[in-house]
Amino acid sequence: MNSGSDYGDKLDTIDLIITALKEHEKMLDSVHAKLEKLVDKVNVKESVREPVAVRGLERFSEGLLFISCKKWRDFKSKCKRASVITFEICDNTFFVCVQLKGNIFRYSEKIPQNTFKLVDEGKQYLVEKFYIEDVENPLFFNGTLKCGLKLLTKPTKTNLTDQEFQITMNYDLDSALAKEFLSKELSVSKENIIEGRITL
């Protein structure tokens, strides 16, 4: 008798577990459906923001035109007296962005790395090898970009042998100097120049 009631109790317990699992399955299905809808909404928003290239210009579906200027003088002539300017260095590239008349203008300039090898000859050093990334703007002696912005120079020394070492010229941005430069070049108050980026 006892074994029969134990068997019945076990079946009741299994039924209870199966019922609970079915309820959890329904809840998970509901959560899964909600997550799918959310992911679809996010994908739609991202696809809306994807630009379509048109001869060097990119147009976002909201009607915003994204203009990337290759020459500083073009950027400067189009962006004078803008209400807000952003700037930053990202991935060894200097960026300036302006929103003006419903459009985004951007100027970018790669910051080259210059490296040279020196040999200690006692009273003097011999420059043995000099490597530059940009022949038109070696940026070696004064750390000035093509647009005219002066960067801070930060050389790093690597010993190759007892008498030979390599110098790599790295460059960094001084926020105050950049704001002053952009203020003069674009006729914009320093208060309206922000270190950062315009995010769409």
C-alpha cells in the first residue's frame, strides 16, 4: 500500500514539475518575442543612420548631409562662424567637425609617426636612417599639421645597441592650443569649441 501511494506521490510531483516547466516555457517565449521586437527596432534605427555615398558626400536618411573636406582651406571657407565645433584625435588622426545649416562638415588629417636611427660617435650623433610616413608634411621639426595646428612633440627613445638607438616622434594634442587655433581660423568663440565629437 505504501509503495502505491509513494508511486502516486511521485507522479503528482512529476506532474507539478511538468506544469511549472510549461509555465516557464510560456514566460520564456513571451520574453523571447519581446526581445526579437526590440532587436528589430534597433536594427531599423541603425539602418536609418547608415549613409549612402554620393561622390564624396554621404547622405543620412534624415536628410542630413555629411561632407568630408580633404583640404583645410575648403573646410575653413565653409565653416567660418559655425555655432559649435568639435575636435579630437582618434586612431592617430586629427578630426574637426561642424554642424552648419543642417549639414555636418568634417576635416581629418592623419598624424604621421617619424622615426630615425642615431649612432653615438662620442662627441656627436650621426643620423643613420630617417623614416617618415608623409613626404609632403614630415611633421618632424616643428610638429605642425598641414592645417597649421601645432601639436606637442613627445619623442621616445629605444636602445638598439650600446651605441645605436631609435627615436620615434609621437605627437599629442594640447586642448587649449587647439581651441585657440580653431577659434582664430574659424572665427568662433572658444566657448563654442568642444573637445569631443558630434554623434548622429
